Amino acid sequence: MLTVTPTHCPYCSLQCGMNLVPTASGVVGVEERAGFPVNRGALCGKGRTAAAVLAPGVRLTGPLVRRGGALEPASWDEALRLVAEGLSRTRSAHGPDACGVFGGGGLTNEKAYGLGKFARVVLGTSQIDYNGRFCMSSAAAGQLAAFGLDRGLPFPLEDIPRTGCVVLVGSNMAETMPPAVRYLNELRENGGTLVVIDPRRTRTAELADLHLAPRPGTDLALALGMLHLVVTEGRVDEEFVRARTRGWEDARAAVMAHWPEYVERVTGVAVPQLREAVRMFCEPESAMVLTARGPEQQSKGTDTVGAWINLCLATGRAGRPLSGYGCLTGQGNGQGGREHGQKSDQLPGYRKLTDPAARAHVAGVWGVDPDSLPGPGRSAYELLDALGRDVRALLVMGSNPVVSAPRAAHVEERLRSLDFLAVADVVLSETAALADVVLPVTQWAEETGTVTSLEGRVLLRRRAVAPPEGVRSDLEVLRELAGRLGVEKGFPADPEEVFEELRRASEGGAADYAGISYRRLVEEDGVFWPCPEEEHPGTPRLFLERFATEDGQARFAAVSHRAAAEEPDAEFPVHLTTGRVVSQYQSGAQTRRVAELNAAAPGPFVELHPRLAARIGVAEGEPVAVVSRRGRAEAPARITAGIRPDTVFMPFHWPGAGRANNLTTPALDPTSRMPEFKVCAVRVEAAGTG
Ligand code: SF4
């Protein structure tokens, strides 16, 4: 083992560089790695404490099988046999699509690739999707429609300080990826401006030159209102629109219906503030719009992203240096996880599952008949909703939908109704606790593999320590299960071997990794895709010459504002929006097991305005009940004037009575199939009075 192993954080999409060093206890410790340019050594609390989840007392160290209602220790042979039998039995009785696979945005590229191949080649099922669907799928759909290609950021983070203005929409970067805040600080030090759009005055909004706080679910109207002003104030870059775009006339017609006064009524953002945002965005030579889950996790998320891209295109702020639209992806490998085949509609290399040429290429690499590959399956929520009905057995790898899915109590009930559930995970998550078989797997510091950051930078995470004896890698699990299900070849457990196959499978696709090798990743500390050949330097900046559409022109989206799936009414008069806190990560399965993080963020809370708190008669820290059409959650009040009086906020990291996703709606975006996590209607009352 190396004394110092350079690697990357197991959590969010920033993928901060860190060094792992041996410690006296035999586990590794985390140290700063100043040489990695993205975070220059800085880590948030989650990254600094990441090694705590490696400890035997925290994580699973042996398989578990359900006997007489309880999970009990078992041998690997028994556990794998039961999983193979469960899947095989279901397939024989009900057909291949009765077997489902649910992946995760934290899986490495190799695992995501292997899982997609396992579903389609071994199980022959179309029913595979992953929790990244809940993350940035609307941004992916919006970018794909506009640019012909989706990569979280089409430029590196290092461009942010050099642009003239950043409009940050629905991102609380200061809590979700604190080391990235330096880019915003440097932007302002260099004379650039920051506009933050968020219903809450978050820590990130505190940094802004201008904070707009629209009603939840109205970001689309806000973007259209800004573009309306761009038109009426004569700020359209006509030459750019003519030379590099299509569809402006239709988009313009839709925009003109969104008068500033109408937008003010819809969003609650005053017209002078709207004008100021337009001025800040349009006056400098370059500007960016960056979105995150706020505008994306809506039933109109794709249109909302399209509207923000429209703003960039109409002002000539896309496909040019230091300008453009980008999405701040969320999970550690949310980007790579969707590029290589665990999404229900995609094959490796971002290929469409419905494209005959794509099917032929990937089938050739896999050595199977293209006609044997199933077609597209259900999206994540639709798959979870079908459990126990059409889908009777499920393999979950690296995901905890019991906490992270919308309408979570219903999802939990669906999981309980399965004929067979197997979960491969690092810890006994709330989802694993429901399983018939739990397979304990290796984690980031114990295995090598690649991830792709929000910048589209492919990175190598390196093994620094041996895993506990009773634990196997996800790739070993897939190999063993494939063998027991009659497919002896094609599932190597060596990650580099899988990556070499992934390179060939992605070759010629939109996300082309053909020129990227482990050797290069070590030597260059990351390579930006697309990278079609070994000699190719990689592509940090996209679209500077042409967009990735067939004719090289970007497309406007002709979109109009529409209401959220559920608006407040007499029974449920308040908006609920959900999100994250700095010391927990996603469903909290790992971070809730870290003492330091738990001390900092021990449980959920309900953030509400003093006027709303007074109306329902609760004081700071007193229990509040939040009720929606789907369920109820209770948590202590956190009272702040930094939230709109018509809105409450809950973080979603916890299970139990405070599970925020008891309340959220599964209303889906019609294109991306993203659930509307960010807005639903609720009633708020002092707990015990309902
Ligand atoms: Fe890890 Fe993200 Fe924190 Fe960086 S910002 S240390 S990648 S969780």
C-alpha cells in the first residue's frame, strides 16, 4: 500500500481531491490534497470525516438473510444463492420484466456500467433505473434538447471567477458543496456579480449582490419574465441568435406573454428586482446561469431549464468563452452514473436505447444479439410504484429510496410488498433493513474505480486500504450473480478491465471515453470527456465552435409558465420545499452514522417564518406537524425571517416521524420523469393539535 494515496471524496459531485493516509487503528485517515485544482485542499465536514464509515462498527461486514422475519448473518454462498434463486424464480414465473434493478448515483462508472449490462444481458429486463433520476434528470433533458448534449457544466469551475455575472438558481452551494464557494467569492473579488434565486435566504443567498425569493415552483415564470425584459429593453444578441440558434420566433412569442407585472404576481418578485437581475446579467461581456435541484425538481423542470437556457441563448451567453448554462449536479457520480447504462432509456456512452445503431454497437461489445436487448423501462419513481405489482423482485445497489424517494411511505409499502428484495450496500440502510438478502459491499477507499464530476472530469478513486474480510465489491457481486444465472463470461471483477470495456462501449457515443485510461487518469489527475483518442487532450469547454445538434445550432424552447402539480388551497395553504443541510448527505445512510456530523445536524426541522409560527402558535424548537395529501411529518420549529411567510422548508436526510418525503408529491415532469420534490401544498400546525 502507498503511504499516501491520492483519491477523491465519496460524496458529492464536486469530487474534492483528498489524500488517504494510514492510521494506527488500521483504518485510513483523510488529509488535504492541495494539488487537486478544484478544491485546492479544502474539504467540507462530510469529506473530512468520510473515513469514519470505513470502521467495522459502522458498516456491514457480512451478508444477512431474512429468517423467520429477522435478518441474520449468513455465508456469501448462501446469500448469493438466495439472490440468484429469487431473481430466477421471478423471471421464470412472471417474465424478465418482473425483475427490477435500482442503482445509485454514487456507484462508480464501472459499477454503473456493470449494473446496466447485468440487467439487460443477464436478467433481460427493461426495468432498470437509478436514483440519479431524482437528481439532475430535468437539466439533462433540457440541455439535450437545447444543445444536443448534456454534461453538467459545459465549462470548468475555474471559469466562474472570470465571468461577469453568475445567476445561481436553486442552489445552496454554501451547504451542499462548501469548497466551491470560493469560486463565487473570487467572482465578486474580480468585480463580477452574483444573483441568487431561492425562496429561502440561504447561506449562499447571503453572499449574493441580489437575492430574488420567488414562490416555490415559479422559477419558470421568473426566467421568462427576465427574458421578456431582455426583449423589451433591446438586449437580444440578434447576430448570435441568427448565427447559432434555431426556434427563436416561437420562443419569443411565448416569452412576450409573460409581462413583468404578470411575473411579479406569479412569482412574488417585484418588477424592479427583476429589472436589476436583467441588468446584472446583460451588462457584462460574459455571464452564466447555473441551476441545481431548486428549478429542476419540479413537474416542469425540463421547461424551466429550457427557459434559463433561452435566456443564455437570446443574450449570446452560451457557446462562448466564460459564458453559458450549467447544472450543478448532485451525487458523487450522478454524471457518470447516467452516462453508462443504469438509466432506463440509455446505453453506455449516452446512447439512446431506441437507436438501432446504438444497440448494434453496444451489443457488439457485449457479444450479444442486438434484438435480445430490451427496450426502455420505467423511470425511477414509476419503477418503485410498480413494485409488488408488475415488478415482483428487485435488486438495489447503492440507493436508499425509503428515505430519498417522493411519497416515501408509499414507496416503503411497495418495497414491503415485493416477492423478493436484495440490497447491496455499505451500511444497513432503511431500504436494506427491508430486504430478504443484504450484500455488504466495499466502499470508496477500499476499491479502485472512476467517477465523473459535475465538470465532466473523469477521475480515478484509488484503493488505499483492504476491505474487511466479509465484504465483497459490487463488481464481484455482479460476476457471481451472473455466473449463478448462467452467464459465465463478461462480468470481470477487476475495475480496470471493466473500464477498458466501457471505453469501447462508449466509443463514438456522446459521452466518449475511448481515449481515457487509468494510466492517463493517474498521470493527468482527471480528463474531461468527450475524449475520443489517447492523444486527445479531453474537452473542458464544450460548444465554443458549434453545439452538439446535427446542424450545430442550439435550440430555443418555446415554453410557458404553468402551475405546480399541487398549489396551496384552503385545506393545504402553505408551500413545502425540501432540501439539504451541510452536515448530512442525501438519504443520510452514511453521514447519519458519523458522530461529528450527527452532532452538527442531529435531526430534521421545519423552517418557517415568524408570522407563520405566530399564527400556528409555535415557538423556536417546539414540535411542528406538517401534513400533506400523502402523509405527515413532525420536527422541531426553526423560525427565521429568511424564508417566505407562505413557505416551509424541511431537509430530507432522515427516516421516521420527521421523514420529509412522507409529504412530497410524485407528480412527474413529462419529459425527464423527475418528481416534484421542490414544491407541494401542506398544512402546518403545532404538533398534537391536528
Ligand atoms: Fe466531499 Fe462534496 Fe464536501 Fe467536497 S464538497 S468534501 S466532494 S461532500
